[in-house]
Amino acid sequence: MKIEFTKVHTADQITLVARLAGQIWREHYVSMITIEQIDYMIEKFQSVSAITDQIRNQGYEYYLLQQQDGSAAGYLSIRADNGKLFLSKFYVSKEHRGRGYASQAMAFIEQLCKERGLSHIWLTVNRDNASSIAVYEKKGFVNVREQVADIGNGYVMDDFIMEKEIAFV
């Protein structure tokens, strides 16, 4: 099934992204980090106010992954970063996984890189997130280093940094 990528601009769209984040994060990350850390991270990084600030003041772009009926299957967030594209967020709702949306999203992101002259896509992924790591590796990403980032309130993000070079044809 083909999806469309709708750039997030409106307050309603931001609210939808925040709601999706809460659902997806609580379902997906509970086996990796505590519910307290999940709630803290959602409030700090994926609440309506946090997403609004990221879009308005930090150079992030959010896109909804929308099905043909208009319903949202997930979302992604990107930002240009020193000649590369930082894939900050990429989430698909559990009931929509396995439908080829990751492949469509990667093609969309790679096209944005080519249009903008960006040489690589890079991302951070929790070291214990084996399913996502496997998807990224299948899409051509390689692990380039590890990072432990203090995010406040006694929590850290223990991540791999993965990167993919974009071929300009």
C-alpha cells in the first residue's frame, strides 16, 4: 500500500504526532527502558510543546505517514546537520508495520537528501532496539559509533549512531 508524506504545519497535525508518539513509544520501548523514562522522554521530546518548538525554533521538519484513507500510520522527523540529514524520529504504529512503509519512507528521505545536496543520513537508535537496528541495516545503514547522552532527570540514552551514504546518480 502506498503512503503519502504530509509535512506537519498545523496545531492539529502536531497534536496527532504527539498522540502517535505516546502510543508508539509506550508500546515499543517498554521492553528496553522504564515506563517512567518513556513518559519523561515523551514529555521532553514528543509533547505538543516540544514538537512545536522543534519545528518553529530548531529547524526540524515533521512528516506524517498517511495512508490513502487519510489515517496516519506513523511519522518521521528530520533536520539538516552539517551537510548530512539527521533522521531524528521514525516511527510506524504496530498495526501498520510489515507493509513496506519503511522502504517508502527511506526512499522519500533519500530523495530529500538528493534534492538538498546532503551526503548522508544519520540517526541514533537504542542499543537494545534489535528490530529497528535490523531494519536500518537492511536499508544500508552501518553502525559508526556508540553514544551515551544524559537527557536529564537521571536518565541517559544509550545509543548506536548509524549512518548511510547517499549515492548521487
